[in-house]
Amino acid sequence: MTKNNILILLFLIKRTEVERQTAIIGVDVGTGKGRAVSRGLTDNASVDAKRVTKFNGSHMNTIISPKEIALYIDHTLLKPEASPAAIRTLCAEAREYSFKTVCVNSCYVPLCVEELQACPVDVCSVVGFPLGAMLSSAKAYEAKLAVAAGADEIDMVINIGLLKAGELEAVRADIETVFAACGEADLKVIIETGLLSDAEKKSVCQICKEVGVAFVKTSTGFGHGGATVADVELMRAVVGERCKVKASGGVRNLADARALIAAGANRIGASAGIAIVNGEEVPPSR
């Protein structure tokens, strides 16, 4: 057995153990189309009562370890100045910490696929990012190319202006066009909660539920506010168990991540993933 094979085997053993520990009622740690969703307790019947999740509608009350939270995290680097070297570092960190995915701009999907081959970490690409104000056909084409390059998940931005104008059928058509282009890849729909009224959040979440996308997602993280417990609760209340919820934008520490998961988030988008799992905090960027 080569040294590379040994390292891969050790990674898989580590990942399997983390996934076993995160088999939590009502929470899936980011499974996609055609993948099983874990909904039991840990297979240790004597698990500490403090670690048992109580699922009540959209709310979960649990103590999740930093190690377990790694499997909720999309390890993210979307800055316009991100270099190939920085993306390689992102992938190395994702392998080391067993994050669920790396989330990057579409131009870096091939590089991430290369860096993460024979590794359980998935590749997530944003499309129509960060404004969402381009032709639906352009978003769909970007999604199609990203999937063809190896992306497992697609995070699209809705047309916010159309939603604000009350043109709900146009918003639906935009989402459906990208959804159709994703094939077997999961689609997450970024609604940019910081720019929306509660009524608008509910309307677009209902559309996502009806279309059948994998996730609704709070924010791009490019201004306009980030993920809040109140927004995650609202989104979960609308989509129920039909869609998952990704909380993204301003998640900088373990307490934030735990609160959002307790509110109903199935996934956390963060550039501060390492700080989160290490129990540290990243200050707001300027």
C-alpha cells in the first residue's frame, strides 16, 4: 500500500467516525440527491443525555461538538482576489478538518476536483454570484458547465429585483431554469434575506419548496446582512422537511453555528470553518 493510499484510508476512517457521531434525529449533515439521510441517534445506546437531540417541528436542542460541526460546513472562499494557491490551501484544510464541501467560484471547480480526488469532500460552485441579476440562461449555462467540471452542488442567487417587484412567476422560472441545468447536482437557492421582507422570504421559500430544490440559503455574505436565527426559523417553517436550510453570511464562531443548527440549519456556509471547529472566533472583515 502506498503512502497516498494510507493517508486516504486514514481520512476515510476519521470521516466515518465523525458521521457516526453526527447521526442526529431530524438533522442531515448535507446529504444530496440519491444519498441516504441519517435520522437516528448514535449507535451507542448509552449516549449522554446532554448529547441527545430533541426534534420538535423545526427546532432542535442539542450540544454538538466542534468535530461534529465540521460535517455541516461548506468551507468557503469566494473573494474576487482568491488565487489558485489560496484555493489549494482551502482544499487541504477541507481534507484535514473533514468539512462537507469546499465552496468556490465556478472557475475553480476543476482545480478543486483535482485537489480533492479520492477524498469524501464535495465541491460546491456558486453561480450568478453575488448579484443574481443576469439572464436565467446565463446562470443555467454556468451551472451546467460547473456540474460538467465536477461540481456536486450549485449555489445560485435569485433575481432579487424581480422578487422585490412581486414578479413571482419570473422568480420561479429563473429557479426552475437553473434547477433543470443541475442534473444530479444539488441546487441551493440563495435568497439574500438581508434585502427581503418576511413576506418576501416566505414567498420565495414556498417557490423553492414547490420546485423541489435541495436547499434554501440565507445569504451571499457579500453585504446586506448575514444569517440570523430568526431567518433560519422562518425558512424552516416554510419549507418544512421538503428542503434543507443553509445558513451563510457572518458565521464566525462555534456559538453562532450551534445556534443556527438549533434553529433548523442543515448546513453552514463559512470562511471561518477552522475557527468554528477550533472554538475560536474570526473578527468581522472590514
